[in-house]
Amino acid sequence: MKKTFKLTHPKLKLPRLVEAIKHDVKKYIKRERNKTLPAKVDFWDFDCRFGADEATSEVIHLSTINTHISEAEEKQLDSFYLEILVKPGHRTKKPKEILEINEED
């Protein structure tokens, strides 16, 4: 998903518009996560970018999308750019040293 969301609408008030945008993003992520995984892939991972426009967008973590959308609302931006790209994810094992330290606590 590569999309520029507008935070102005003739009929909808800003808080309802922001809720609708957050819902669309959540629905897209859920739809992508439910797709069948290819062989040797553990989970679907996401590359995310957020900014006022595509040129100034910065890499963000998936879990901070709602926070960034709320910040855009507080800053009273007219629009913002959000990019969410799906990629295959592979789990990695923790090194034994870290596991042993955690077990001692």
C-alpha cells in the first residue's frame, strides 16, 4: 500500500476521518497477514514509511503507525503519505548467552 491520505473532507469531521484511515490500515495489514505463507517463511513482515509526502517520508516501525497518524492530526497536516510493503519474515534464534542471562534472573 502506497497512499497519500487527505485529512480534509467536506462532510466528515477530522476525528472520524482519522478513525476511518486507521481502520483501513488495520484492515489492510490483517488481509496481508492472512495470505498463505510461501515455503520456508515464518511470518509476513512489513516495511513502513511515513511522512508529509513521499519525498520526505521516513522509515517507521509497524507498531507506531497509529501514533504517527495521530501526530499528523495534531499538527493539522492537510495530508500525509503512508507506505506499507509486505515482505517474507524469518525468525532468528537468540544467542545462548542471552538465553542463559534471562534464565538466571
